[in-house]
Amino acid sequence: MDWHIINHRDYIDGPFATFDDAQREAFVLGDETRSMPRITRKARDFYVYKPPYDRKEHWQPEYWICTKEAALAQGVTEALFNQCTQAA
């Protein structure tokens, strides 16, 4: 099963072979420093990770760690998965 990291408007990274791989990458993206990261399950195969407050940026977007199928079931548009994650 392929896992992806997205937010409400951007494709961030993926696919990952496992949820744990995607979660580790999300923690790197969020500069996770907490011993108990804030990650909640919203639906089957759909999790929301809220990174810690960033004093430089003052906020960070939450990351959705999910399968494509779970995201589509939650109303995410399929076009989101067609975005390029590599710089040209």
C-alpha cells in the first residue's frame, strides 16, 4: 500500500511503502522535537500530524499522512496527487 504526505492544497512527498516510513519523513519535515508527536487518526488510513510551533516561521502546516484511496474518500481531489514534487 502506498502512503503519501499531503496538506489541504499541496502534494508534499511520497509514495512511501509503509505508514512508518511516511510518518518518519513527516517528522523530519516538521522538525519534530517532542517525545510524543501530535498525530491523530481521522479515518481509515488517514492521519493528521501537527508539527511543533516553529519560532522562526511562527506556524507550520499540518501534514496529512494517508493513502490515496483514503484521501479521495475524505474529499481530497485526485488532481492533488498529480502535482510534481521535484524541482525542474
